[in-house]
Amino acid sequence: QVQLVESGGGFVQAGGSLRLSCTSSRVVFSFSAMGWHRQVPGKQRELVATIRLGGSTDYADPVKGRFTISRDNRKNTIYLQMNSLKPEDTAVYYCTADPGGSLRSYWGQGTQVTVSS
């Protein structure tokens, strides 16, 4: 069983920054991709950012140019640097790890990010 432990959420004013961390109990190279999703109560989960095994990244349009996903292989950790935060970024952020193939993805427990206007 893989454990993903997130940290770094909190409360910040609009325009501020936060960095989320997600540490995996399994080496990150065992996953074809890792990423961050977010969810607001009453809405569907939204894919925010992805980093693939080879290092390529993708971002959802609302966060392009403001968020950066990165990976530290030695620490088995991925990060989400969030700058120029907006109230609409308020959500629970979840770390995910995709083993690839037909295997189900793993999810962390989530960390709350609240951005005040």
C-alpha cells in the first residue's frame, strides 16, 4: 500500500504564495506520473498539475503561469509552488500517484488551501 502525505496548506491573502509538498512511501520513479488535484465542496475534482516520469509537466488553464509542479527524487517528494493566489484557488488539494497501466491511482488525504480576498 502506498501512502502519500501532503503538507503546506493554509490560509493566505490574495496575491500570496504557498508551497504544497507530497511525500510518497514508494520511490517516485515507480509511478508513471504524479500530480495535484483540487476540490471545492459541491464541485467535481479538478486536475491542477501533472509531472510525468520523464519530467514533463502539464497544467490546468486556470493555474498556468502561477503554479509550478516539481519533484525531488531523493526525497520521494513532489511540490506545488502556488504564486499569485486567488480566492478561486480555495480548495482541498490532493496529491495523486499513477502507477500506470490498469492500476488504480493513489490519493493523499488532502490539504486545505484558503485564499482570502
